[in-house]
Amino acid sequence: MILKANYEFLFVGRDEGSFLENYTYEVQENRGAAGQVFLCLEIQNNASEAEVIGEAIFQELKTIFFEEMALEGYLRFENALKGINRRLHDFRKGKLNKHIGVMHAVVGAVEHGALYVSQCGDSEAYLIRKRFVSIVSEGLSDPHNKEGDLFTSIANGELEPGDFVLFSTTRLLRYITKIDLSRMVISSNVARTLSDLRDALSSEILGRIGLIGIGTTLVTEEALIAELASSSTLAEDELDPLDDEPVGRLAEKKYTSRTYLPRGAIFGPVFQQARKYGGLLVQKVQGADLFSKTGPLRRFGAEFQYRLSQDKGLTKDKILVAFVGIILLLLLGIWFVRGSQVRNAELLSLDTKLQESRQMVSDAESRGLTDKTAAGVILDAAETKAKEVLNTSHHRAKALEILSQIQKTRELLDNIRRVSDAKVVVDLSSGGVSNALGMVAGKDRFFVYEAQKMVEVVLDKVQKPLEFEANDPVISSVYFDEKEVPVFFSKSGKVYELVNGSIRPMAAQEGSFRKGVQMTDWGSRIYILDPGSDQIWRYPYVKSRGSFGTAEGYKTAGDVKNGVALTIDSSVFVVNSDGSLSRFYGGVKQPLQIDRAPFTPMVGPTRVYTDAEMTSLFVVDSAGGKVFVYYKDPKTEHLVYMQQIVIDGLKDIRDVSFDKSTSRLHILGANKIYEVQM
């Protein structure tokens, strides 16, 4: 039987302004698909360039994957992902703020029955096999990748008849259970499956998602052979009477790019062969019965009987051949039995590992209530065992299920709070804001800025935007309590203030300010984080002159080379690009212990926020779409991890502000401000 892959596209939900597209491309050979590539893509916060980016990365995918067909599929898929990463780096280099939007994508390929998958962002790929749903894209993103590549890992495996693969730009299991999803799947009718899925999701999802469905079905070899025969003529004397199966370990004979079984070929007792046959997958699993119609001993016997029938009479040569044949049959039987024993022992060992891994997950859930560190060690051990099974050819679905449970347990112990009903305080798009970078809270109002303009928000009303100096993008802001005005910091190192409805530059005694990545204030001073110079610059405000004094180097011990943001509550807290936190006091780096540290790492932190009157410290993981919340223990001076806040539908958080009087956290998206009660 032949394994075929059929696919369909679908978009579900209402348009929410992001770019959404599905792509596919396949190479045909002898009227069958030799290979197919897929891209299920969403790009947010870059409407003007998203289509160009999508076309460019898909061009890289299909060009590289089908370029050097002599290489195995995994290597070509890996090379294609490297090409996509290079193109994305090129796009970033052409942007002042290196921002090309937030991408959620699944990249996939199907060739010769093998599935290759990679992903980034919130997108996911699912494999539904025998009513069991596995998230095959889980763990593929690498938040610690130092090169900034979006696609870093590949999941691959062999497809089976009746499998259904689903690519989605978002996490479907937020809106539908695994059981309901599995019930909808009809692998032989992809369009019907996606239609049923659309009906189930339409009333649940908040935005718009893209889906690609791939179903595998079997067709008979006879049907394929008939099709091939109709397009090619084979010489009768070139075909062996036993060559009724177009499957072989070696392509010894070729007829117009089609392979046939060599004369007298004998296969091992247990094997799985996948071959490109007329562009389709030919896959067989043999060895369950040595003497079955297609078993190796039966084939040998048929071949032997055919050879004897070519001459009349029983000769010494024939008797010798028969004796040798019997010996070979016995040897093959012994080999088969021993092979089965070894295989059974291997399966028993893998089953034991899976059972141990399941028990460890259960133990970790109980232990995590009192000792999160110990629970983490147990989960790591369970993950190691499950991955050992995943790396074999057996029980992969069970291993994937356990790995999914391990991830859910980590999220449970990390107290990830998913907010589905966050209040929208103001829609900034009414004031022309589509790509907000940050905000500061003043007295009864917010000041929100983009790279070249800012708007003032009073209650829920967006005021007329004010422009900054051209070609000098603003990257940070703080409400300067000394003057009770918002102050803005640009990429070139200029400082602006908002006074009486107009933006004007501020001066420093040395003529200009040092460049950096973020600015904050403490008392009558502003502080600029400058990782390039490994320093935090401090500028005192001289009220009598209405300007700032000379820069002072605040830091005297420790380093801030990887710092991305800072905040002050008498100590200076710096969040680094890897998600770690540093604390400085009196210019000297202090020990900082984080109790109950989260299992889930930060993907791309951009802001850290607190003040002297707050008991909490917030870290914005913009790329991960989360806000990490820590309690500042006044007795130990430790940070105690508390929770992660995720707003459903908000995948790119830009900034936060906390109202101490109402205990409300305000979260800034690209064009909205949300409110969450703490």
C-alpha cells in the first residue's frame, strides 16, 4: 500500500489587523508528489512589510529544500531554516529599532513519508494518531539562542496511515480540548475536518488564526502500478515473475525512474522500508510472520521452488541446493527468534522508562507544593527518561504525551496566570498609535510614545499626538518627579521633556548626554543604562540652571554589559538579555537570590519596573508575551518569584505601570492599554 498526504488551508475568526497567510509548494515526479513544504504564518505589528517578509522566507524555504536533492531531507530542511534565519536577520539590519514584527509560524515538510517541523512564537503543530493528540512542536523554540534565530530546532518522524497533521498560528488547545479535536479528525477528508474545526472555534477565538491540515491515506499498490504502467512500457523479459512488489532495499533496476524488486531479494525478518515510488511514499512493515505471504522465508521458498521448476528430474545438484536451502531456512529462523527476543527486551526497557517518568511527574506535582526546587530536579529527570524513549523508533507518541504533561506541570508550579477578560482601558489606535514602545504614568494620566511621536491619555481620551525630532527615535521615558513632567530619551542620546503641551530638548553641562538603552530617575537625578560602556551614567539636575550637570559613573563593581533595562527603589535593579537580574547598591553589585525561581525562562525581557513604595518587582518579557512578578522580601532582600501574567490574545507586551492605590497593573500592547487587578 502507498501512503499519500493530502492538505487543505483554512482561516478562522475575525480580522484583528495582523498579517496571516498559508503557503505550500510541491515538486512533482511521475505524477506523484516527491516532496511538499508548508508555511503557516502570522506577523503582528508590521502591516506594511509583513507580506514582503512572508514571501521572502517562503522563497528561501522552497528554494533551499528542493535545491540539493542528493542530500537527505533532514539536512535540506535544516539548511532551509538557516536560510530563513539569515533573511530575517537581513530584514532586522535594515530597521532602526531592529523590529520587524512579532512572528508566529510553523515551517513543515513532508517527503518520502517523513515529517519535518519547526516553529516560533505561539504557533503549534499537532499530530493526531489513533485519536491521540500530540503537540509535536513543543520545546522547539530556544529562548536562550544567542544568535537571535527564530527557528532553532527540528522535530521529525515517520508518518503512518490515518495520521492527521495540523499546523496552527496559535495554541488551539486554549479553545478546544484534545478529546474534541481528536473526534473531529477524518484523515481521508481534510476539508471536512477543517470545516468542523472552524465551526467549533468560531465562537471561542478572539482574533484570527491560520490552519493547515494534512491527512494521510493508503492507496493500493495495484492502483499505482496500473497508473505507472499507463505512462510507461516495460519489456516483458526484464520483469521477474516474483517481482510483484515495487518495494526494495536497493534500486538495482530502474525503468523511467521507477524501482522494482531485484530478482531473488531476501529481506531481514523485521524492517521498515520507505521509498519514493512514482513520487509517492511506499512503506511496508514486515516480519510479524516469517511464513506470511510477504514474509522473507515464504519469498525464499517461492524463489527456490521457481528455480527447481525450470528443469526436469531430480539431480545431485538439485539435492545439494535443497539441502543448502533447508540450512538457510533454519539459520534464518534462529536469527528471527533471537532478534525478536532482543526487540522484546528493548520494548520492555522503554516501557519501564515511561512508567518511571509518569511516576516522577506525579511525585513532582505533590513535592512542588512544599519544595519547588526538588520538584524541578524530579521533572528534569522525568524529561530525560522520556526523551530517551522519544529518540528511539518505539513508543514516540507515549513519550510525547509525557513530555507535554511535564511542561504542563512546570506551568502549574510556576503559577502562570492566564487572563481572558482583561479590561481595555484605552484603544490608542484612535490617536493614530499602532506601534507603541513604552509608557509612563503621570498624575491621573498616561504618556505613551512611539519612535517618532507621543500621545497623552487623559482618562480614556487620546490627545493630539506630538512629534519628536525627525530621524531620532525615542527608546525610553520616565516621569521625572523633580520637575513633575515626562522625560524622553532617544537613541542618539538626546533628552526631551514635555512642558505646557510642547516637546523641547534638555541640556547637560557637558553638552550632550551619553548614549544608552534605557533611562530612569531617582530623586533629582536621571540614570542611563549604557551596556556598551559597561556603565550606568548618573546626571544630577541643577534647578538653578534648568539643566543637568556632568555625567557621573554610578557603577564601580560588577558589570552591566548584557543589561537591557533598569529600575530603582534605592537599589538599582538591572534585567539582562538572558532574563537574569542584577542588583547594585552604592554602585557595587550585590548578591541577589531568587527564591522559587520559575522553570519557564524569559524569551526576551525589555522592561523592569518597581519603586521604593512597591513590594513587587515586575519584569516584562516582551517576546514571550508575559509579565514576571516577584515579591521583594524586606527581611532577606531576596526576590521571591510569585507568578507570570499572560493576557489571552496579547502576544507582544511593550511596557507596564502599577497603580499602588488600586493595586491595578496596566499593561501596554502595540495599540491598547489593558488593566489587570493584582
